[in-house]
Amino acid sequence: MKELEVIAGAMLEKKAQDVCSMDLRKLGTTICDYFVICHADSGIQVKAIADEVEKQMLVSMKRPVIRSQGKENGFWIIMDYSDVVVHIFQTEYRRFYRLEDLWADAEMHHYTD
């Protein structure tokens, strides 16, 4: 899916760590098709990643974010693109919430530079 590549590329451009996507379609109980997840060590970097994802999705895919939460604190930003939900964490919050473990049955894909 092209959107996943655009999102992951934007994350990696801003030096996001451990970028992955999770295919949730086969689980049957989710409100979206994919999660794209990453983390960074500071709130400033989390916000910069979110800004880059939003910009690249608008420029490359002509898709504005539908809803976004968390920019005010930069601990965990969630961006809703309807079929794709983006999660950008500060490192310690990603470790605490462990979304990958909660959705362990989902097919996962990792992205690198």
C-alpha cells in the first residue's frame, strides 16, 4: 500500500526509530486496516515526525489527516487517516503501551532507511 510507504518514509526522514506497520485486516475487530508505529526520544522529535507525516501524506497522496491527537504534549501522537492510523510515541511510552504485543496476531512489516 503506497500510503504505508509514504508514512514510513516520512518517519525515517525525521530519524524515527523502529518503524513498522501492522496489517490488521485479518483480525476482524479493528476500526482501521493498518497501524504504522514508531518512536523517538524527545517530544520535539515526536512532533517533527508527525508534522512530516502530515506534510508528505498531503503532498504525495493528497490525503489530509482526518483527526490528530497528542501534539500538545508530544508523548504519543495519533493521526487518523481512516484506513491507516499512525502512532508516534516517545520511547518510554511505546515500551509502556506495547501496541505490537496487544495486536500480536497482526502481520508486521519493518522499515529501514
